[in-house]
Amino acid sequence: MALHTGSPATAAVYELGEGVIWDDRAERVRWVDIGKGRVLSGALQNGRIEDVHELSIGQTAGAVALAEDGGLLVAAARGLATVSVEGVLSFGPDLLGDRAGARLNDGSADRFGAFVVGSLSLDGETGDDELLRVYPNGRIETLREGVRLSNGVAFAPDGRTIYHVDTLARTVSRHSYGPGPFDRREQWVTVLDEGDLPAHPDGLTVDAAGMLWVAQYGGGSVRRHSPSGELLDVVHVDAEQATSASFVGADLGTLAITTAQEGLATTTDGSGAIFLACAGVTGLPARCWAGSTVKPYWLRPDTEESSA
């Protein structure tokens, strides 16, 4: 097992930094500050993330993804939002129905053009959180129910396996995946549980070799595991609450780790900063939402929404 240490790349100013990805089109690191509703971006320069810009969407921003047309897709409080290349913001319909005390949380675009996103209960654990797949035409498919707190979503390099974090259950699970209907008769398989993890699993990413990198909320680290669960590497950061990880830079060779200040009475470390580490491996390019950010499905009268 190899040990690494991340270095701070920003000031410790993000209350709940999350969802970091690399935008190869703009050569920018993108991430969110969830509670403050900020969608952020910055340039990777000499081991730092500089020239940070932000867009406030006026509600929580659980995750950000790239869109094929050059814009961005955001998991807003209860539905999706798009940001066009020109910066026009548009909000889609509610995805959570009668679940008044819930919001969307972490999510990721798959290689087939859909967006997979989970929910988080705001009034304490209910066991009713879920994982949804939203297609570019607005069709919604439920992939998983009975989740205690839906968090990180990632895919194997070939796109045929999905990995999903249930933070409060302290599990990382996998399921077969593809562009066709999701087989809910197939059971999710637990890859990692609380016996494998020192803290609550949060966001995760998969590297080019198919290994899993899992952020440890309360554990001050990101841990690399094989798909069978073997611990391979640990990256320590000077921040108690590591929230997400992804590979950034033109060569996808730098691991970026977001952290959070939320819930801490005092902060004596780098909590709230983004950290960077070189771990000797490369990541996978971020996949893109295939829907339009200029005229998303909710602005097209010819689109019929349906759920599964």
C-alpha cells in the first residue's frame, strides 16, 4: 500500500465543496459549494487552482456535469438546471415528487449521455432516499430505493458497472449498467462496508485502471481500492472532511480532493480547501450530458416526460 499527501490548492473557504471534475474543453477545474449554491471553476496553475469564478444558482447545487453542447448541467435543489455556454441559467421540473424534506445530492453523467443523481433527506435519516437516472429527453428511471443517504456515483471504464455510495450505511456498492432498462431484479453487491472504511464514504471516482478512489468524510483522506475491495493507496489531506475526488489536468494525472467546513465548531486545519495530489495514476475523462443546455427538455413542448 502506498501513502501520499495532498497539498492545498485553494484557500479554505468552501463550506461544503463537492463534485469536482475536469472540464477538458475549457481546461478548468469545476466543482460546487453545495449549501451556498455556487458552481465554481478555476484554472490549474503550478499546483494551485487560480482565477476562480463562480455562478450562484440561488438554491443548493449538489453536483455539476459537462454537457455535450459546451454548457453545464447542475443538480439543483429538487431538479436539474442547465447553464448554456452564454451563461443562461434554466431550471427544470421537480424530480422528487411529494418528498418535501429532500434535495438532490451527488451525481454523474454516464457514457451514454444520461445523468445519474441521488437524493438526501434534510430532516434526518428516513431510509427513503433514492438513485435516479434522468435521460436527455426527461424520462426518469429509478435505479435504487431505500437508500439512507445517496452520495458518490461513478462508472467502470467501459461504462458497464455503476458504483454508488450510501454514506450513512457506510457502503460502496456496484451493479451492472448499460444504456438499456436498468434490471432492478439484480441485487446491488456491496464492495466496501464499514469494516473496510475508517469513516463515512462520500464522493468517489474511478481511475483509468478501474480502481475506486473513495473520499472519507471524517477520515481526512481518500482511499484507493480495487473493485474487489483491496486497499491499494491512501492520500491524506489536512482536512477532516474529505468530500469528493477526481482526476484533473490535461493528462488527468492529478487527484483533486474537495473538503468541507460544514458542521465543524472550529477549524484549525485546511477544511474547506481543495487539495491536489500526484498518486502515479491517471483518471478517466468526465462524461457529458447529451441534452441541450440552450433548449433543455423542459423547454421543448414536443418532449414527453415519463418515469420508470
